[in-house]
Amino acid sequence: MELDQKRIGKRFRHVRKLAGLTQEKYGEVLGLSKNHISDIERGCSLPTVKVLYSVYVQFGHTPDEILLGTSPQSVDEIMKKLSALTPSGRRLLEKLLDNLLDEGL
């Protein structure tokens, strides 16, 4: 699985904008320079684990939200749907997911 740096940057920026912060203030909260914030938001670099943890602690956004675009709510919804599947439905879904991953989708 390959991470899409541009999308990660957009999600990282989205968290900042939701908080109503400038790049400079966001950087101060996270212990980063304005230039580093800009690099992440433009997809030129990835946030470190330490930065992702800080975003979670300071703003409540999980690393999977930023890296993968998922949210705890969507994961819960998916889990409910999975639990409603029959065993044969689960096997079929597993095969479908394996095929998608093999194709790099």
C-alpha cells in the first residue's frame, strides 16, 4: 500500500483549517516551522509519527484519518456492516478485497 502524500497534505491542512489556525500558529502548537507545515500540506514531505500523535492529542484527529482518510465513525459503520454478513458473504468480500489489493487499488 502506497501513501498518497498530496492527499495526506490536504487532510493535514483540513485539520488546521478546522481549528482556525494559520500555518504559523499550527506550527507553534505542533513544534514545527511554518515552512515544514507548508511542505506537509503541499505533499512535499510526510508528517512524522510524533507529529501525527501531536495532531491527535491537540486536535483529536487520529493518524488513520490523516494518513488514510478514514475516521473512527466510518470504521464503526463498516464493522457493523461486516458483522451483518453471512459467512459466505464474508469470504466473498475477503476475496474481493484481496483482488483489489493485488491490483493496487
